Amino acid sequence: MDYEYLYDHILGGLYGQALGDSFAMPAMLRPEVTWKRYGWFKEFMDAPDDHPAHHGLKAGQITDDTEQAMSLAMVMIEEGGISVEGAARAMVKWYDMVDGDHNDYVGPSTRKAVTKLKKGDDPHRTGTQGDTDGGAMRVSPIGLINPGNLEQAVKDAVTSCTPSHYTDVAISGAAAVAGAVAMAMSEDATLDSILEAGIKGAEMGVTYGSPWMGASISRRIKMAIDLANQNKDHYERLVDIYDLIGCGLATSEAVPAAFGAIAISKGDLMDTAKYAANLSGDADTVAAMACAVMGAWKGYKAFPSFVIEKITQVNSNWNFKETAEGLAKLALKRL
């Protein structure tokens, strides 16, 4: 595995995260509402003025999912790895950049953690009650620097979650995503091996963190995959995932739903974004996680040119290629 391979697939992972995030950003809270307003998601769209979190965002614009992932990635590049203190610094830096005190899309666990961190609390203790999907939504860079190394991806996911999402359920979800991304980076990865890595990562991750309430991430991933593989219309399968798994802020909903979107797409990058968007709910987070996995697997060269052009144009304050270069160098050192 050489630098060129790593760069192509890491850049694919970063653009995949941004694709899913921005493509699903306008989705409403329930599938029937999304469908009544838009029909089937087929293109980038502005968020509607009445969107509870994303009002004012333009077509192709990323949200906190990708912003936090990029912020974490840049600190990892600066430090040459991941640390609890670095993860905390990345989160606070991002929070201040987006004026988090007055920003509707800041997640509840992240907001609580940043408030404590700004008071000077120990970052090893500020996340002991964080149970939502914020740790999982930003974890993709962890998988990108650990190609094929599930065990190390899980360990690094624990570190990245510690300042804000240090509960067993939140870490389980983050470890599932990091593990799937790490496996997707392997040269011999298959869709089945990627899904299995997500399940295994969830099983490993739940052994870390503060004990907390929450359904089994690994079992729900399996259930979401089963629902995705039913002999039903695509929309009916999405509704089943929404109704039976959920697509909310809870880690035990959003992470399994992301794997359901991957399973329905059969590994197609753009279909993953479309299915995740049509799931609705916390669709931007679900799509960001799912498409980060698919982007890491397919690589940058698999992206349609209009996707790259749109994301790059609308989010010009983020340098995806420069960040990918830094992560690729870091991944190569780890190999």
C-alpha cells in the first residue's frame, strides 16, 4: 500500500463524508414529510427556511459532521496522531469557529462537553455522559489513518470520543464507523468485509467508556442490514429502517441506520447518499458516516466531477486535498 493509494482513498473518505453530509442536509425529520416536500432526493438542494437545524444552509454546504471531522483531522496531522487533549482542542476550535453558542446544529453532548472544557475541566472527564452520535459522526479520519487495522482504529476511536462521548454506547457507535472505514481502506476490502468490520468494531467499542443506557449497536447493525436486504421496494425498506431502527440523534439509531443505507446501496457511492438522505431524521449525520465509508472504499477517482466541484466551491474554507495529504503521510508512517 503506497502513498498514492492512501491519498486517493483518504481523499475519497473526506469527500465522501462531505457528500453525504451536504446531500442529506435538507432532509426533513420524517420520511413522509421529506417525500411530500421533495420526492426522491436526486440532487444537492438548499435547506428550507423552516428546517429546525439547517435553515440558511446552501446546496452542497456541509454541517457539523464534516466540519468536526476536518477539524479533528487537522489536529491529528499537527500532532502526528490522536490524543485526548488534541481531540478536545479540535472540538473547541470548531465550536468557536461556528459560533457554537448561537448555532442550532451543535449536538447536545458536544455542547455540554465544550461548556465544561471552556471552564477548564479535565478532558478525560468531560465526556462521561455523552451518549449521542457526535463521536461517531466525526470519527472517519481515525479509520483513514488505520488502513486495515481494526484494533488500532477502535483504540483511537476511544481516544477521540473521550472529551465528549465517553460512554460505552457512544464509543461502540464510533468504533463501528472507524472500523468500517479502516477496513474500507484495505486493498482487498469487500462490501461484506466492511459491514462485518462495523459489527466487530461495535462489539469491541462497547467494552470501553462509562456504562450507559442504550441498545446494542452491533445487533442493530445486523438488524438494519437484514431490513435493507428485504424483498421490498426501496422506499418501504427505508421506512422499515426508520420505524424499527430509528434515525435520530441516539448513537444506537444513527449508526445502524448508516450501515442500513450502505447495505441498500450495495456499495454504490451516490446511491448511499440518496438512500441515507431519504431516510430523513438525522439524515446528514447518517449519510456522512455511510458515505465516508463508501468514499474510503471507492476512492476519490470514483466521484462524479459535479460532486467534487459543488463541494469544493461551496465549502472553500476547507481544504480537503491538503488535509488528505497530511492524513496520507500519517497513515503511511503507521503502516
